[in-house]
Amino acid sequence: MNKEQYIEYAKKTFNGKSLEIILNQIELFFTENVVVNKNHYKVGENVKLIKGTFIHGISGGLDNFDWTVENGFVSSDFNGSKKANKFFNNVGMWNIQKDCMLIDYIKNYSGVTLGYTIGRGPESKKEARLIPYQEFEKEITKINNDENIWMWNAEQTKEIRFIPSLASNKIQIAFIINMDSEYAKKLKHADIFNSEIDKDVLKYFIVEQAIDKFMNEERDAFTTDRESAIMFGLPIKLVEGVLIGRKLENNNDAINHIKSKLPDCYICNLDGKVICSTLNSK
């Protein structure tokens, strides 16, 4: 779909403040000649993620990659693909919460989300945190020796289902999106997790029966506390790198294809290292 078709859909779907936000997002999305920040690396260097960076994984193979590069990150609702989901008219992103190395991020979110109860009865307290890849057994040993922890449960992190990870080969491609420019920050403001967004606007992006819980829920490692969902979407020009999984890492044809489509972006692997540099790298 083109800009005019997106605007047509917006005018049929939204009203009031929500329409104003969406039309502004579409205008920003198609703005040309804007300054966007991108980090550049040499082959073998370790990628660093800056707080506020977005990561977005895609399913499928290079055909879906090509579609994304051509169209950007646009909500499937705007492209006529209605899916039963709690969120709609927006695109989900993983929002990096603090500066970290990519390898540490991958290890952390290839692990498990651990929930545990401290104490018993009405005074008990529930907590949740992430346990890095291959450190679960060590953590359980600690719990077993802690008399204050009465019960626990664990599940895979959501990231395992949506981006390349050490724990699953189902997703092989993710985009690293630099949100550090003023242009990107304007787009980022239209995040349904932004506390400034009011209930009347959220009804166009979240199923009605879930809005109150969404607005009042105290977020933790389970809920999760590291998601963003951008109304309408984001342009491909914000991408600075592509993270690939183990299946693609040694596939030279796939790497060359990705590079041909995004020549100003680096390609990195699950070790957090750059395996194909940008044209701007020295």
C-alpha cells in the first residue's frame, strides 16, 4: 500500500486525537531527507546496544525480509491483514532498557523468566526476573538453599518466540533499529506504552476489555517491562543492523542477499559480533 491508501484507512478507522496521531505518524514515516543516526562497525567487533534501541524480529525467510525492507515496519492492520490479537494498529518492538553489549542481551533473553514467592501467607511477596541462558540450574540451586523462597515457576522469555536466540532456531532475522535521532524520537512518542497516551486513544490500539488492566498493570519480567508498540509503524531507514540466527550465519548466499538490500547496515550473529560490516566502516 502507498501513503494515500494508508491515509484513507486511517480516516475510516480513527477519530479525534487518535486520527491526529496516526496522520502525523504516516507523515513522519514518509518524510525524506531526514537525519538518522546509525552506528558502524568493522567485522569482528562487538555490537553495543544503547538504551532506547529497538529490536524487531520477523518470521519466515528472505521473502518476508524483502517485503519488510520494501515496506518498512507497518501494522498488518493497515495492510489488510486482520489478526486476532490484544494489540492492533501498531507494531511491537523490544525496547532496550539500558546500555549493554548485544551478546549480554542475547544471553539474557535466551534464558527463562523466573517467578518466585518470598514467604508464605498474606505477607508473602511475588517477584520476577530473567535468568540468562544456561544459568537456570545454578539459579534453582540458590532457590533450594533459600528458606525465604517458598515456591517458584519459570517460562521461556517472549523474546525467544520473536527474535533470533540461543534457545530456538524458529526466528532467524531481526532488525536493530536506532531510535537516537530527533526524527526517530518523534515517531517513538506514539508508543501505546507511553504513559501520556490517554484511554480514549488506546481504544483504537488495544481490545476494549484489556485497556484498564493495561493502563494500571505493574509491569515486570513476565508482563513484560521491556516492550514498545508504535502506532502505525516505523520506516526501514532507521535500521542500523541485522541480527541473524545460527541457520543463516554460514549461509553466504543469504548474507549477501541481506547486504544487497541494506548496504549501509551491518550484519551480526548470536555471539554479538559483526560478520559483515557497513559500507561506512573503515
